[in-house]
Amino acid sequence: MGVQPEISQRDLRMRSREIMDAVERGQSFTVTRDGHEIGELVPLRRRRRFVSRAEFAETSRSAPAVDLAAFRADQDAAYDQDTVDPYAG
């Protein structure tokens, strides 16, 4: 990853539309005031909401095997077996 360009607080104020368009396209900036770094302007990471069946299957092939008996034993050990129903009469 390259060095982020620096922009002054004044540049940010005067060129906000241009800079925000660049951020929307993925560009990051270091914001300065009086020559001192005061913050970073970075794009938000967008989460994908959909994963295709093929992509899920491909990713799952490299997942570690799960020992189902050990998994169940871990769940049972973590679960409070003496839970009382507060609504039981």
C-alpha cells in the first residue's frame, strides 16, 4: 500500500467535493493542520451481502475438519445444565 497523500484542513474545506469523490473511489488521505497530521480520511469498508454457492463451496474445501463429538462436548461443557425456568410454577 502506498503512502497516503496529505491534504490540509483548508484544502479539505475548499475541495471537499473533489476529495470526497476520491474517498468514495477508495482513496485515503492524511489530514493536516498547520503542518501537523491530525487525522485520516478513509473510505468505509463495504460488506458483501451475498456469497454464491460456488464461492462458498470453494472456501469450504479449505476449512479445517470439525470433530463433531468434541464440538458437542465443548457446547455441553459451556452450557449451564442446571438452568431453572423462571416462569415455571
